[in-house]
Amino acid sequence: MAKESMLEDFEIKTIVPMVVETLNHKIGKHNALKGHRLCSWLLACGHDINPGRFRLIINYIRSNDLVIGLVAGSKGYYRTDDPVVIQKWIEKEIGIIRQKSIPLKRMRLYLHELANTPNLSMK
């Protein structure tokens, strides 16, 4: 695995550049490309990437600014320089993070409870 990434070196060196090249040309919602279509294209190129791995690849691309203005919506992935679209995407992502934080907090409480209660385990 690559340092600071959940991706394999092969994915970073081979798959990421292919996806970046493709998405850099998808400017505007009318040019959006669905993730499953990208996965099918990668499979046709000999790379079996499942949707979960593909989302990790997208996260890597965004985290490293490899496709500036990359957003996703119901139409798929595309680039935009529209501040309204970017703001809506940011708000949507914040909502997703908040939703994911609730079970994380509950699991932390449960872990704390397990650590502080003798014989409380689910063996």
C-alpha cells in the first residue's frame, strides 16, 4: 500500500491516472459520468475495480487535488467551477460526515464500556 493511502501502489500508478485523465474532461453536469460506468470501463481495460475501491480512488483524487472542482451528484462525477454547485456539494458532504459521526460516537462509548466493565464481552 502507498504511504498515507488506502490504495495499493498499482492503483495509484495505473488506475488513478486513467480516472484523472477521464474526469478532467468531464466539465459540467451535462458531461457527468456515473461511477458504475467508470468501473465498467476500467474492467474493459482489464482492471476489476469494485464500487467501494472506486470511491477510495475518488477520495484519493480529491484529497490530492488531481481533478480540481470534482463533484458528484445524481448524474455522476464531473468538474465544475460554479460556486453554487461547489457550495451545495460541500454542504452535502458535511451532512454525510455528521451522519457517519453518530455511529462512530456510539461505538466509542461501547468500547469504553467494554474496557471498564469486567466480563462484558460478546465472545
